[in-house]
Amino acid sequence: MLKEEGNTHKEGEEINNEQEEDDEISLERYNKGVWNIEELKNFKEEWIKEQTKLKIELKTSDTNLTFNLTTDDDLRNNLNNNYTTLNYIGGVDISFDKEDPKKAVASVVVLNFPELKIIYQKFENVIMNYPYIPGFLAFREVPHLKVMIEELREKHADIFPQIILVDGNGVLHQRGFGLASHLGVVLDIPTIGVAKKLYFLDGITRETVKELTKQHLRKGGDYANLVGESGTIHGALLQPTDNCKRPLYISIGHRVCLSTAIEVVKRCCKFKIPEPIRAADLGRRKEEE
């Protein structure tokens, strides 16, 4: 199995969206002739409408959270708020078959906090019923993850995650509504987008990242906001550990502010990938063996 970017591009991969998203020939080739160009255009038009509709429900501030964390902003403002009620964190991941992009393995895990030990994990072989189009990954992945998360909520409500880390982008997306935001809104749960590669938009480029990394990232936990030419803060670069110099790209998913998202991810990083997403990926690999 591979990540979808192993075949082409996934949300979070380093691409120029304006060029790549309209590469209809490569899209038709990737989808192996199952859908023709006209059908792909129709999917895209309908999905833009659906994203726009769902985005109305998006919440980009801490909303009805069941936990509290001290953030760097709290410390700078000398707020005496040094406790946490965060007990359970989720992680989700989907990886695709390198030979058949319609086949995938979906993973959902729950870790306790702050120990970050796996207390629940489930993996499902799934079939993708919709085509791959950059910027619309959620329409392939969310239906499968939604079923698995709803099952978790129904059967294991006592350990249902208070927030979920998603292997993909949230508002760091050309329409401000990536996989993490889509999943969060559909299920009305707090989510955070965690991507490993840059999503080009609003004038943010590889050079932007290099400069921010040079100026602000020196040790694990250091971060810098990703500000576009429009002045919009789309997310943040985060150095996960002292030894890992390649940053993660953190963005709001749903029902959290950026500072909370950064703080949660920081506390989940033992290695270069936050433990909830790492556990979902590693568990899925063991399942395949």
C-alpha cells in the first residue's frame, strides 16, 4: 500500500495546484479510464458546490471542546491554566494500493493522553467509489472514515477521542476546506490537519518555508505561522523534534483554533510524525503483513 501521493498527489503534497489540478490527461490516466474527462469535470463541479455548502458549518475557534491545554499564548499572557483534561486522541489514515488506486486500507486509532499508548485500533479494507481529483480527497476518504468513527462512537463511547489528528490538510487548502475540515464538519468533531508536504496557495512557496524554517525553527516544538499574500494565516510550520528538521504543516480542521492545534500536535510528537497518525499508519502496515 502507498499513500495516494505515491501514485500522484495527495492533499499536503508539494504541488502547484493551479497547474496540477487541471491536468485532465494525468487525472484520466490515474483513474485508469474508469471515469472520462467529462465525468471528472462533472464530479469536480458537484464537489465544489458540496464543499461550499459544508464550509458554512466550519468552526475555526475552540468550540465545545471537552479538554483544556496550556498553550504558548497562555504562557506569554501569564494565564494560570496549567491543567489538562485531554484523555483520548484519535488518529486516522488511509493508504492506497500501488497497483489498484480503488483499493485502500482505512485506519482509525485511539491513544490515551499524555501516555500516548494505543487503546483502540481498527483497520478496514475499502473500495474507493469515486475518482481521485486533487483538492477533493475528502470525497474518497471521508465516507469510509465516517463509518468507522461512528462505529467507535457507538460501541466505545467511553474512549471516544476528544480530538482527531488527520493525515491531510484542514483549512490549508485552496478553498479552505480540506480533508480534516470535511471530516470534522460531517461528524461534528474537533479535528486537526497534519500534512508532511507543502500545499502551495496564496503565494506560499517552497522558498517561504525555507525562510521561515531558517528564522524560527531550531528545536522540537518551534513553529511559525504560514501567512499568505492575502494576509490570511493558513496554518503553521512545526518542527516535531530536535532531530527532525523537516517541518510538519499544521492547520485547523474543525472546532479548534490554530494555537490549540499546534499545542496538541506538539505534545504528540515523539518522532517526526505525531503518534496518533504514526500509530494508524504503522498498525495498518502490520495488518497487511
